[in-house]
Amino acid sequence: MYTSSVTRITGMASGLDTESIVKKLMNAESVTLNRLKQQQQRQIWISDAYRQWNKDFFAFQQNTLFNMKLSSSYNTFDVSSSQENAVSGTGTSSAMAGTYNINKVESIAKPATFTGNVQVDRKDPIGPATTISITVNNNPSNPDDSLTGSIQVEEGATVDKIVTAFNNAKDATGKSLGLQAYYDPALNQFILKTKATGDITTIDFSKNTSAESKEVLKNLGMDLTFGDDPSTPELEGAIFKGQDARFQFDGKTVTSSTNNVTVMGISLTLKSTTSLPTTLTASRNLDTEIKNIKDFVDKYNDLLDKLNKVYDEPVYRDYQPLLDDQRSEMSEKQIEMWEEKAKSGLLRRDSIVADVISKMRSAMGAIVNNGSNINSLTSIGISSKSWQDKGKLYIDETKLRKALQDDPNAVTSLFSQIGDTTQGTSGLVHRLSDIMAAGMKELSKKAGSSGSSYYDQSVIGKLLNNIQSNITRQTNILTNKENQYYKQFSAMESAIAKFNSQSSWLYQQMGG
């Protein structure tokens, strides 16, 4: 309903409730404006619905479909170890079922570590003010990738402050030295490590030749002495090195800078040294593979079901968007129930929704040219039961398990093979991903993207701009119309006032 923001005092001569009369007249005049406002609100709701589907398609593409493109969703392995406390393993998608032997673990990877050899009281000052120079190699893959930084020690600093300084240490360019320092209150001990492990990692304190820096390091538990040659500034015991992991896998020596290394598709975690042989057994985990496929089908069904519902959702034409004066007369619950009806069917028989549904069902029923008889969902026990299901898929787990046992590579390629959809070589997941991308493109054309203004250059954005222009124009018309009514009533009030004045004069002249 149209309402003016102007307050007028009227009816002084006539006694009429002019405000009420004009309001009723304007209610009749406001039918067109109210329809425009309802149309505007409905288009905003439709835009919101399109943008939400844009988000849903993106989430389905980036989460569900992305995961199904990975070979780890199909080729899953369980790995058991005869010595879990020494070596454990997990299977990657490139593993092969079988038994493997680790003859022995000679060493495990360790970081370069300095462990103080004296007890340090947390409250005691460590030493004089000084600058400690430190060079660190934290990159096992590059022995020349060293960083040098300076640790500023204040007069009377405690071990806690020094721990913080080492942890925050950076080189001249602001790059972290990659150190981990901490203080063990149970042992009263200062410990410093590199974050990386391996032979190449080092912590080098050899440049600290001043008496002040040597005193601070000594108080932390490092007793540095000069070498025999006074011309050599190197300090003995000032460089701490890390250690590589070394073990024998099926008789072959393997060296690694970390304790996590993948051999024959098995991701190993080395925990401790052992001279005893360790047996690793890798076996296919069909239950996990079936679960992954079932989860995918469930999420596909959920998305398709939601699309089918909005496509068939009924429209309640008697429930239009509420105007402000209508909302003011209703409770929150009444408004909620009303708008639930008003928003129903916003995308009923929508062409974009219809196109996505059709393409999804077509893609999932198609054959993939992968060189195998296991080349469709039907061939692995996944199909619809009835046309009434509107494309919903059901799984015959027995048939799916047999397909995974008979030809796991074919099942993988059925879903994730990279190819050309027009030639039938693209896997089902890639086809669905393309459908989602095309759907998002059309939705953005129609309603813009989430976060942008409703009044953008999309189809609905342009429509809303036109509606807003019409609302502005209609509001101006009504304002002029209202002013006209008030002018007419004002003229009437003036005439009545003049008549009353004349009548009063005549009355007085006649001896009233």
C-alpha cells in the first residue's frame, strides 16, 4: 500500500477526517504500485533460489565429484604389519596386493637437535645482553639451502624469553629459520630442534665467538671451546646434525630424510629401529570401495531428488508476497507459514532445472568406451527400478562387489576416465562435472552470482532494474495524486470557512 511521509492537519472547517478519506482514495490508486512491489519481491526470491542452486552445484562438483575422480576412491588397500611398534603401513591407490618384507630398520629419521647438558632454572637470568648467530639448514633436499639469523638476548632474559626468540627466528628476508625450541620443566632442560629431519639438516652455532654469546649458550647447556688453531674461528661441538632413516625393503637398502616413505605403493611409517624382520601384508579393501561408490550414489540421488521436487513443486497463486501493512497485521508464525506457500513453485517447470535433470539422467545411463564389458552403471549393478523413481539409482551390492573383484580397473575407468564425452570416452564423473559447470553458467546468466547485487546485468538483474524504475515512477505519480487530493480538500475547507464566516456576519447583522 502507498503511504505518504507528510503529516497534514486537515478538516478544521468541515470536521471531516480528511486523512482517512485520502488514505482510502490512495489505497484504490495504489493497486498498480503494490503489484509491482510483489513482483519485485517474487523476482528476488527466484534470484535467491537460482543462486542457492549455483552453490549446490558447485559443492557437488568440488566435493563429491572431485573425490570420485581420485583413484583412491576405488583402489583401496589394508596393510597389516607384524611389528606395528616398529613399522606400520597404509595402502595407496598404486599399491598391489601381496606380502612384503622389511629385513631391518637400521635408523629412523631425526631432526638436528641440541639438548642442553645442564639444568636451567626457569626464573634465573641466562646471561648478559648479546646477539646469537645461528645458521640452519631445514631443507633435506638441498644441502646449500641454509638460512642465517640473529637471536637477540636481553640482559637478564629468562629461558622462556629465549625459547620464544628461537621459535620466532627469521633471516634477513623475513623467512622463518624453521626451529622448534622448548623448555622441559620436569627436566629443567632447554631443547632446540629443526622442524625437518634427515642427514642434511643442521643447526650451526660456530659463529658465536664472543664471550657474551658463549656465556649465554653455556648457561643453556652448550659448552663451546676454540679449536687448537687460534686462527680458525670454528668452535668445537657447535654444529648439530640430523639423521636419515635407513631400512632394507625386500633386501634393498632404502634411505629417506623422513620417517614417512612410500615403497611399492605402500606408505610406510618408521617408528623405531629393529633388527628383526617385519612382514607387511597388503590386501584389497572392497568394503571401503563399495562404501565410496554407495556414498557417491546417495549424494547423486539426493541432488536429483531435490531438483525433481523444485521442478514439480506446486504454485499457490492465492499466496502473493506480503506487503508491509499486511505483515504488520500478522504474527511471525503466520508470516512464516504464508511465505512458505508464497515461495512454493518458484522454479516449477524451470528450463534450466529441466535441462540439468535430463542431462544428469542421460549421463548416468550412458556407456563409457573403456575397452571393457564393465562399461556402464548397469554392468556393475547400479540402475533405476521404475520410471516413477525419476532417475533414482539403486545398488545391487553383490553385482558391484563381483565387478570390483573381476576388473577393478574397468570400474575405476567407468567413473573417472579422462576422455571426450562426444566420443563416449569420458568417465561418468567427468560428464557430471561438465553438466554442473554448464548449469552454473546458465544460472549465473539468469540470476548473477552469490554476493553480487540483485540489480546486476543478469536476466533477473535487468528485470529488477526495470521494476524498480516503474516503482519509482508509480510512487511519483501517487505522490502527485495525493497532493492533488489534498489541494482539493484544502480548497473545500477554504470555501467552507468563507461560507461559515459570511453566515456568522449575516447572523450578527440580523440581530442574532
